[in-house]
Amino acid sequence: MRILMTQRDLTYVGGTEMVTVELAKELAERGHEVAVYTPRTGRIANIMISSGVWVRDRLSDIPWVPDIIHGQHHLQTMAALAKFKETPAVYYCHGVLPWVERPPVHPRIGRYLMMCEWLVPRTSPEYGLPPEKVVVLPNFVNLARFTQVRTPPARPLRAALFGGWLQPEDVSKLEAACAKASLKLDKIGYNHENPLERPEIFLQGYDVVFAIGRCALEALACGCAVIPLMPGQAGALITPATLSQYAFSNFSPRYFVTANQISEEWLIEQLAQYHPDDVLTVTATVRERQSLQKAVDRLLELYAEAKAATVPAEAEAPSSEFAPYLETMGREADVMWAELEAMRGRLKAESGEVRALKQALKRSERAKEKVEADFKTLKLRHDLTAQTLREHWMGRWLLGRVRRLLRHAPQEAEAKRCLEPASAPAAASPS
């Protein structure tokens, strides 16, 4: 089968990027012809090229007409559908935010694949997707890459905040909670200025990992205990009892379900649930249920279903295929334009404030320089005067006189106060 995958970016290691890389490699190794269209390529593309996958930044450079389009990110998916006018497609939805992840509506998309079950209830009412076309293809981990399972210790000592985009105040709370729980915390990821690209290796050194999504799944597959964290939300330790609940939401805490606040009490409560046997049970379950190999088996079935469910090209005029999508795009583009204009106004106002602060800073720096110069001048005069007095006998006598006066001044004031006559007593009141 000839498969065209779309991806908005392949310049760095991320969640959807690694999904594309690992699916493309596995499909190619099974004998399929695979090409990836992405507007931005980087060195991560070399991982696929070594397996015979074509990676191109222009659809016109794809060497053949695909049998199926595996879409990720809606603009790139719609570009592929416009280029190959008779090819059916599936769309793999990794989330509904940001905007680039939202699933497009098109008659040739025969299946919408959701990363987790939590996304399914939102698709029909929010995006108008046909319910019969929506299926779940859970997140996965490549067992050929994550081959080693660590032995969990009796008591956790080392922890890692792996990926994620927590607010600075959340990170500070987590650091304080870990310090009080005697848990050494490392921060790993681009947003922590510490990107490490071999999780199958560095995760072996951590007992507890704070992560969501693919990062959480990889940590679970390595034998780490995992506690999900999102901005403003803290989950519970994933145990055999809570594994299905968290798999439902792609290992993320959600409002009205498992959202807590990061604190010392919360962390101690989660660590109290830690048991090495539970960690190994969760790891074994994840590796059995959510492997890349099982995901690709199911994906090939979904490709066949999408091809069977696709509306034939002659049943609908090509000119009308993109009308619903462009109508939706028109509405969303107007909203985004208004948001951009508002952001531009705020940026302009903030820029004015920054300029005023810079000018005030320059004025204060000039005032500081003037004070420092005046101080240097006065100090120089003082040093010269003192040196002159020390060099002349009269000056030395005057300096000695001043020192004696300063030394005896408090004593003379106290003696003068004692010699003053006492005030007369108040007259007695008449009887």
C-alpha cells in the first residue's frame, strides 16, 4: 500500500512528531511505501529516511499517487486532499487545542482516529464529525525501542518533571513539595532548557516521573511510577486501580475528574500509595495493551475501513468538496484575526510601557553616576584636607583638639544636666 502521511513540523522531537516517525518506520518495515509531507523538515526526518520513507516539503515532489492519506494537522491534511483528488483519508486527532490540531470535515475522510476516548464525546457536537466515522486509536509506545524495564526501588528517591508546559508557579510548588518529601527533582524538556532525546535511556534513572500524554506512557513502559501534571492541575499516582481511568484521558488530569492542587500534602499523599509491585503491574499492562505493533495492526484495518467508507469522487462535484471546510475556515480565521488585532494592541501598549521604563532607568542611571561622581569629588577633597592637616604641626594639634572635644562632649553634657537646679515642687493645694 502507498501511504502519504502529513505533519506540520519535523524540526524537533515532540509528541506528534514521534508518532509520525514511528508509524512511518513501522509501516515501511512491513513493506508499505510511505511518504511524509511536512512544510518544515529537520534532522528528525533522517530517522525515517534510513527506513526508506520519503520526506518532502512539497506535495508535488511525492513520487506517486497514494492509496490512503494519513492526515495529522488539518491544514496539511486538506492540502493533501486537494492535491490527490480521488484518494481517501483518515485523520489522526491528537487533541482539540491548539487550533492546528482541530479535525477538518471532508467527505473523503473515512475515519477520524482519536488519541484517547476522552476526545470522542466532543467530536460530534463541537466539530460536526459523523459519529459512525469516529474511532479510538490509543497512544502507543515502541517496544522495540523501550526494551528495558527497570526494577522499582522500595522507596522512591529520584524524580523527573518530563516535558509538559507547567506555569512557573506550578514548577516552584512542585520543587518545594519534592524538597520537603526528600525527593530529588530534575526537569527535562525544551521548556526547561534541558532537552534530552533518548527517554528510553534517561528514564531508567528515575523512580517517579511527573508527565502527561506520550511522556507519561513512555515512563510507564520503563518501569517508572507516574503522577500526571497539567497547568494548575495535579493528578493522582497511576496504579492498577487508576490505570484505565487515566488511559481514558491520555494520562492527563482533567477538570471534574481528578484535578488537585500541587502541594506538599498532595505529594506526600501520592507517595504513600507507591508500591514497587504496583509499578511493575502497571508497566506490564501498558506494554501489553499500548504497543506500537498493536497500533499499526489496528491502523491498517482502519485504512481499509476508510477506503470502503469514502464517497466516490464522481458522486460529488470536486468543486463542492472543500466548501464546508472553507466556510468553517472563514469563520475561524475572522475570530483569529480579531484575537491577533487585540494582541497587537496589547503589545503596542506594553511596548510603550517598556520604553517609558527604559527611559526612567536611563535617568536613574545618570543620577546614580552623578551621585557617584560627587561622592568621589568630596572624598578626594576630604583626603587632601586630612593629608594637609597631618603634615603640619598646627593641623595635627587641631585634629587632636577635635578628637578630644568629640570624646568629652557626652560627658560634659551629662555633668551640665546634673548641675542644673531642681525645679520647685508644686504648691500644695489648700485644705
